[in-house]
Amino acid sequence: MTHGNGTRGIFGSAIKRREDPKLITGRAKYTDDLQLPGMAYAAILRSPFAHARIRHIDTSQALALEGVLAVFTAQDVEEAGIPGVVPVGWLLPTLKTPAHPILAKDRVRYVGDAVAVVVAEDRYTAHDALEAIQVDYEPLAAVADVRQAVEPGAPAVHEEAPDNVAFTWEIGDREGTDTAFQQAAHVAKLDIVNNRLIPNAMEPRAALADFDPATGELTLYMTTQNPHIHRLLMSLASIGLPEHKIRVVAPEVGGGFGSKIHHYVDEAIVSFASMKLGRPVKWTATRTETYQTDAHGRDHVTTAEMAIDGEGKILGVRVNTYAAMGAYLSTFAPAVPTYLYGTLLSGEYDIPHIYCHVTGVFTHTTPVDAYRGAGRPEATLVIERLVDECAHLAGMDPVELRRRNFVPPDKFPYQTQVALVYDSGNYEAALEKALEKVDYQQFRREQEEARRQGRYLGIGFSTYIEACGLAPSALVGQLGAQAGQWESAVVRVHPTGKVTVYSGSSGHGQGHETTFAQIVAAELGVPYEDVEIVEGDTEAIPHGWGTYGSRSAAVGGSAIATAARRVVDKAKKIAAHLLEAAEEDIVFEDGKFYVKGSPDQAKTLAEVSLQAYLAHNLPKGLEPALEATAFYDPANFVFPFGTHVAIVEVDPETGQVELKRYVAVDDVGNVINPLIVDGQIHGGIAQGVGQALYEGAVYDESGNLVTGTMLDYAVPKAHFLPAFETDRTVTPCPHNPLGVKGVGEAGTIASTAAVVNAVVDALRPFGVTHLNPPVTAEKVWKAIHGA
Amino acid sequence: MGVPIQLEVNGQTVRQEVEPRLLLVHFLRDVLGLTGTKIGCDTSQCGACTVLMDGHAVKSCTVLAVQADGSSITTIEGLAQDGKYHPVQEAFWEAHGLQCGYCTPGMILSVVDLLESHPSPSEAEIREGLEGNLCRCTGYHNIVRAVQIAAEAMGK
Ligand code: FES
Ligand code: FES
């Protein structure tokens, strides 16, 4: 593989990932692969009812089984005197915060709510024992639907919120928007459902807790995207051990997509069990459990309107959304349909008036929280559907209407009406590239021709923007976050010039070991092979906030670059001293320090580092050793954008939608490794297409999860999807040291809207104006046949 | 009450007494410590547990350990020979056909079997052929490329 021109060319180079050898040989160790001496197995008993009172729990028969070590219930948690609740980490002014106990006390509130835990000598016995626990439930009325939950008389999920309203929230200018609508030539109005999704990381959640009674220390290996957040919340809220007595380790983690951000009851339950027994205890979710308990995504019901004038200029956007929270507030749940959603409703457009109102709603369902894109795919679907509908009403081409409303390249930084300041962008450039790739005019001709033959082709656009790289800490603090959003890095140059980097990011498939090493090799001018990346261990790494919200390159990578530059600054001082020159006269190039004009008398970084550690001859006042720490707090979000185009063919006989082509032109700023960036886009598109065409969590009237297994919930398979055609424009981020943005969520944020728009475009001849995802064959057929 | 079984795993003879209900996947992972084989579901949908049994891909969560008596099993740990990766492993690395790696062992072994029966598959055949293996990370784009690269390398 090419390393470009020397180590500096390594930034931007498509090298193969260094994490792959352990993954393709089966040597990588995920949480469930770990075995500790004396380890016992836990299984968790979960409520089969969406809502019930627990009258009595009888564990005696389970305890009598051979190999069962213990069964714990809420009573044991209470008697142990630990706090025993999982907290919510994002507060809103009107938010109701009912407690979420780690084991349900007298009421269960969703199918999957944890009721008891069995610990046994082996997995099979632990699962057998679940069936021997007798719980006397009194079933109560339940409500699973977000709109029904706020109807008068709906069963209340929590006493603290008798109307099931968890919060109300608004952003924008209500009156100004209402006035703007009065000037409209056309108003598009759509009822849009963002369907509930199940994340489906292929590795189920797992936790292995190892409490040592002799030292009072708890080591917790777990499927986490952010070990330090888990440690903090375990210390503050669920377990109550002092923070320095908890070590959280993320071994290999098999995907997350948001679902491994949150602090679930399960890791607290196994930790509690290990503390009680003084033995390591491992729990691994079955897939059925992950369906019931991994925080779900989306589940919005929205009424959305867009007003345009006679020229197709957008005058205003008005949105009213009901967003499900599920039965309890998951860690960052309140932020998702508010600050990650309402703030995105300007899209790529210069919109003078926007107003958005959101009602967060408790339902007797699995909690809802961040899932890939988190709020931004929902906003994109709303805006991009409205734009298409406006174009239709005005008799304009949807591409033309978009063009007329783009924030033009010379208008940055651009202040939207919903709080964000877009730092940079060139939306038209990405659009043009995408149009060229699909040959738009030609497609429209083919579409017309096909229609004459009774074939229905459709093209859908999503000219999307996202705000990611979370985020300036003071800002998110003002908005309610109970967390900072900076990131840490330690760059340690060893005496021999080899480098170890400790990052507060915590990858789980993104290839950080490769890309972060590329950053450091480029900054320090050392061979890529000489750089090691360490992540995912609270004992090794200064506090960090982890990997989600497409923040690892933009925030974590910036922290690393900042620390690396500090290392160079210090090394320069030492080099100047060794070369008997003034620091200002020292040039640093390709890993070497020399006096301006004398490159042949250079000191390598390794030579300087050795001197830094020997400390025999350092400049006066300079401390020994060569390492630097950075805590990088970003100045703003980053704003990736682009144009995604889907081309579909709909079979009017069966309603079947075939995704024929998918073109994505993304601008994620400077690219560290094109291979990895493309991979992130592909995976993101697949998940967004999943939302558009296949996936949807369904509850029945009594709150049972009907789509409770992989048989009933359609995770896209290889033959559901086409090859993806990707391309890029590059508008570097102006406010971070690497000019990078984020890429993890872009594909998902863009793609649902593109595909839904394409299907509606195909069905225009049938008078269809809107379809809610998942756009299944059945829905399409009914739309065509007016059923 | 163990049942004695004897089988070959990655070229080594294994004799063991197992509970009749023990799944092959748990036998490999928990008894033999071969944790490269993964578990991703409880309804035999995901394919993370795929191993080769007498040369054919099987989902080891659907096979009892006792049913594997007398068979020859290859897990991901046994695929590389003499320190050299199998062409399918190489191709997955080359094409960035994996991200989190969780589906990868099962995916690779399914592809080995697929290329055995279809040495030069079309893209559609590849996609159909991977029907039993789910990947949530890659969108399959680079997995398909990896299969194409492997097919080409193995055809030479
Ligand atoms: S574990 Fe999913 S198919 Fe075997
Ligand atoms: S690489 Fe993560 S599931 Fe396939």
C-alpha cells in the first residue's frame, strides 16, 4: 500500500487498517470472549408485561437448582444500600425525571424491564433458573403509541407525569413564522412518521464485572462506546463506588451505532452481583434481550409545514413533533429530539422563519435514545420531504427549488434561525457533482419513457447537512448536558523515539488505531509503524468522553494533533539547545530538527527524545521527558454536508421497491483515510436505507414488541442493497487543527430522505404525495390502489 | 451424564464429554476456548457463528456438539495455513470488508464455502450467497468487493 510521499503524505492515504489482522483471524477478544478464574454467569429475568404491578417474587425454586449461586431482586439492592438507579444525563427545563431503578421494585413499565438476576456456575443453568423464578404480576393497562399516550385517560407510565408528557420544548420564532406563512404562495403540509428502529449492533451487549473485596475495586469489561461516562455514572448514580475504585475497560467492541453509549441497568446489575458474591460475573444479552432493551431510535410523529413564495423561495418552516422517550429516560434521550433535531431544521437552506415544538412522551416501551444520526436523520427526512412537496406544489423541479434556497458559499458563517452557526459550506458544488454522476436530465427522459411503458422509476434527492463533532462544552452545558464534550489525548514519545498515544475516544469499528496513527505520523514525521494507539480503558487514559456523534476525528483527532504539536514545541527547545541555536532558528521537517540553512546537521525526534529522558543536558528550567497532554474543547460543531441521490423502480403490481442506484457526494472536510471514510459512508447509507424501506419496530396494543427477533425485524441483507457510488467535495473545517469534520453518521442522516423521496417521485403519476417509512411493498401497493 | 464425542477441530483431534444439549458454538467457545466464532442471535439469522463442518458452512448455533461427533470442523482460528492468511482473509483486509469485525469470522467462512461452489460468482450471486450472514457496519459494499478480489486471487 502506498504511504504517499514520506510520512507527511500518510495523512490522506488509503492504507489498510492495522486492526484487521486480529479480526480476520478470530484473535480479537470481545467482552463475551473473556473468561476470568472463578467466573460465574448471570441471566436477567425480564418483564413479559408492558405494564404490571409486581405483587410478589418467589426465588426459592430457582435458588434450589444445582449450580445456582444467587438470585437478587430490588429488595437486595435496597438492603445493600447502594443508590441503585440509572440517571439521565441531559436535562431540559420542563423535564420530569422519574427514577429508573436497576431492578424494578413494585412496577414494571415495558416488556424487558429487569426484575431479577440469577447468578450460576454456567450459562445454561443461569437461563434455566430464570424459568424457576415465580413472579406474581398484576397486569395493568399499557400504552405503546406516542400519540395515544398523550390522549386524555391514557394509562400513565409514571406518577410524576400523569399525562405522559416527559417535557415540552420549543425553538425558533413562533409568531414570525406564523406571519411568514400568511405571505405564502404555497404551503406544503405533511404528517411524517420517523419509524422506531432497533440498532442491531451485531455484537450483543455484555458486561463482565470483577469486584475484589480485598481492595474494594471493581473492574468492569463491557460493550461501551465511552468507558469514562460509564464509570462516572456508575459512581455517581447506580453503584456508588468511588470513581477511583472503578475501572471500566472496553475490549473489542462489535459495533454500537449509539446503542452502547448509554448506561443501562444491566452493567450495574452484574456489578452489584459481583460485589455481593466476590466473584467475577459475566452477562451477555441474547438477541431477544437486545431487541427488548437496547435503546431504540427515532419514533417521532410530526406535523410539518413549509411555506414558499411564488418564486420558490422558502418563507418559513413550522414543525410539531411528538417524540417517544419509552418507559424511562435513557442517558441522553432528551437531547435527541430537541437539540439534535430542532436545530437542524434549516437544512442547507436560507430560511428566514422557523418554529419547532417538541413533546417528549413516556410510553410503555423500550427506552428511546441516540441511534446513528440521532435527531438529524429525523430532521433531514422532515425538511427534505417538505422541499420535494413544495416543488411539486409550485410545479418546479425539486433540484431547482433546492438551488434557489441554498445558503450560498459567500454567506458563511451563516446564522440559522434555530441556534446553529454553520461555519462553512458549498452545497451547490456537491449537488452539481451528484447531478453529473446520475446524469439527471437523461434520467428524467428515461423516466418519462418508462412511464409510457408502464414502468415507474423515481429519483430522490437529499441535500443534507448535519451538525456533529459534539461539541463546545460550555454550549452543551447551557443546553442541559450533564457532561463535557471536549476530548483528551496524551502523546508520549518514548526514549527510543517510538510513540504511544492515549485517546479518550473509544472506537468500536471505526479504525481509530489506523487513522489516529496516521495523524500522529504526519504531525511528528515518524514512521506510521512507530505509533501505537491506546483507547478504551479508564485506568490508562485521562478522562475522555468517547465515540459517538461523529466526534472522534473532529474532537478526538484534534486533541491528538494538539498534543503532538505540543510535543514538537518542547522537542524544538531541546533541539535548539543541543544544536546551540536559537529556538526561532530551528526548522522541523520530516521528523528532523535543524538550524535554518543547515539541514545536514539535523537531530531526529528519536535523538531529541533520548536526550529528553536522559536529562543530562536540557535547557535551563525545562522538565525531562517528552510527552504532552491535550484537552481539546472544540470551538463549534462541525458541519458535514452533501447530496445523496437514490434511484428506484416500483413494481405497480406488487408494490415492491427496487433500489437501483445510490449516489452519494459527501463533504466531510479533509480526509485522513479515504478507504475508511468510504466504508463509514457505505455503512451509514445501509442503515438509512434500512429505515426507509425495511426496518420498523412494531408494538401491539398491549405493548408487546411484535418485531422481537431478527425474523420479524428486517436488518438489511446483502441482496437488499445495491453497490454504492461515492464521491466527495472537500471543504475543510475552518476551526479545528486538521480541517476534518465527521463521517460516522452522514450516510444515515442523508439516505432515508433520498430513498423516500425517490419512491414518492416514482408514484407521482398515482397522485401519491407522501409515504411514511418503512416504505414496504404493502404500503406502496395500497397507495397505488387507493386502498 | 456427559456424552463422549470425538471430532477434529482445526486439524486437531478433540475428545470430550458434553451435555447432550450443548450447542456446537458453545462447545467451541466455552469448552475449547476458540472464541473467534461469534454469537449474534438466538434465531439462527445472523451467521456470526458460521464454521466449516466437513468443508461446508454451517451455523454452529443450530448444531449440537453431539451432532458434530465424527466431523471435521474449521473455525476462523484454523483458516490461515502456515502463518499465511487464506485468500479470503487477505481480500477482506485489502477491501476494507470489515469494520467492527464481529460478523467477519462467520462472513469469511461463508465466503470460503461460497467460492468453493461458485468460483467466479456474479455480483448478484455474491449478494444472494451472503443471505445467511448479516453485517450492520459495512453496508456489504466492501464485503462484495472482497469476495470479488478473493475469487480472482483463488482463480489464478
Ligand atoms: S448466532 Fe446467529 S445464526 Fe448462529
Ligand atoms: S463489520 Fe461489524 S457487523 Fe460486520
